[in-house]
Amino acid sequence: MTERVIPPNAHSLIGLNPEACTSCMICVRECPVWCIDLASHTHEVTEEGARRPKVVHVLDEFTIDFGACMYCGICVDVCPFDALAWSSEIDPSAHAAGGLVHGIDQLVKWFPASGS
Amino acid sequence: MRRVPVSDWVTELAACQAAGFDCFGMIAGVDRVESIEVIASVVRSSDASCELMSTTLDADRTVASIAHVYTGAAWYERELAEMFGVLVAGAGDDRPLLRRTDEGAPTLLKSTILGARVLTPWPGDADAGDDAKANRRRQRAVGVAEGWLVDESGSDD
Ligand code: SF4
Ligand code: SF4
């Protein structure tokens, strides 16, 4: 039996680092097949010594529909914060339409430990 | 890529086959707006070399079928007909490929309005942060041409 090894730089899936994501919407808007969706809200933080509170975006939801994704990598390329990266994990299958929509919980597991 | 006149399309591809290009690769249409370009690729299995050939169609958007030279071309010629409105002369098989009917404009022409792109809510049509939505300026999605979206005020933007 030949052992089939997936190269570590394979483009199998896309992982998300929610800590790095600023909810800027760039990937959502650039995705040609509209398969990324995100929801966020703004939150005011007052830092000590600052004159005014600053507004930060808090990511609530982030989904990629791998049933529609065509693995073009545009989202990975355009993210200014390197919050998206290729993963070489085997892409999962699903039993029903919509079963390949994955949210933050799953996407974070696919974010490679050392970045892309 | 070799550019050939549309009148030589079949003879040029038959010459490729005679020159040992035994595998058919693909045919693709390209909407150049002012004309339709058709590109074919064929491969020689002995040395894996590939020949790319292109032709620009006249206003009648007609190209002769090469399915009698390369059988596999038939599928791509159906695609050309369905997606680019190309008339493939002498095609043995003109059944629609993906669309259930041949009604409506050819899907891959740039002039064709894609209904799903207009009717499906665009996930990018929101600003970061829920409370920023009130004064946002409407943006247009990739793949949605100017003039496809008309809001209530009648303006596109
Ligand atoms: S790889 Fe391409 S299709 Fe897939 S989510 Fe990213 S931009 Fe969209
Ligand atoms: S482009 Fe990057 S930072 Fe911006 S929303 Fe997408 S993943 Fe987050």
C-alpha cells in the first residue's frame, strides 16, 4: 500500500485567527462567490489616559461555506491582518446541503499554528 | 498561443491531431466585449506538450464543430453554445448542458444580468459594526455590473 501524504503546504481549507480579525469586511467583499459572511458589533474601550474612548469592532460570527468556496485564495491574499491562512487539513464532507458552512469554532482549529 | 482565422479552425485542429496531439484538453470562450474569442488546447501524450489555439469569431458568433476531430470537444461546444451564445456549426449534440432550458441570455456573456447576483443578498452589503449601518454608502459587489442594482430612489449607487 502506498502511503498518501498531504503536503504541509497544501491548500485544503482556510483557517481563521479570530484574534487577528478586525471585522474589516474586505474578505467578505472580495470573495467572488460570496461564501464568507460575518457579523460584528462595535464596542467602546476607554484606555487609561486617553481623552476619548476608542471604538473597536468585536467579531461575533464568521462563516465560510466550503460548499461554495472555489479555493481561489483571494480572501487569504487580501486580508490585511493575516487573519486567514491556508490549512492542509483534509476538508470534511457533509450529508446535507449547507453542511459545509463552518463557523469560528471550526475555522480557528484550521488556522495553522505558525501562520500561513 | 497560436491565433488562427475562424475559417481555418477545423483544419488547424485536424493538423494538430495529425502532428501527434492525441489528447483533447478543453475549449473555452472568452467574452472580449467587442467579440467572442474561442480557445482550444490539445496535448501530445508522448511528450506532454500542449498546443493552445485561439480564434476570434465574427459578428455571426459562429464556429465550426471540431467534435469529429476530437470527440471530447462536443461537451465544450455545448458549453460554448449555452454560456456564450455561440453557434457551433455541425455540432452533433446541441442539448443544453447545465441550464434546464435554453431560455434567457447566455450566462457567461458580460452583458447578461445574473438574476441570482441581483436577488441574493450580498454578505458584503453591510459595514463593520452593526451601528455603523445607518450612514453607510451602498457598495456594489464583485460580479455585479453598474446598472444592475436600482434602489428605490432610482439611482444605482
Ligand atoms: S478561497 Fe476564494 S472562494 Fe473561498 S472563501 Fe476565499 S475568496 Fe471565497
Ligand atoms: S479581511 Fe481579514 S481582518 Fe478583514 S474581516 Fe476578513 S479575515 Fe477579518
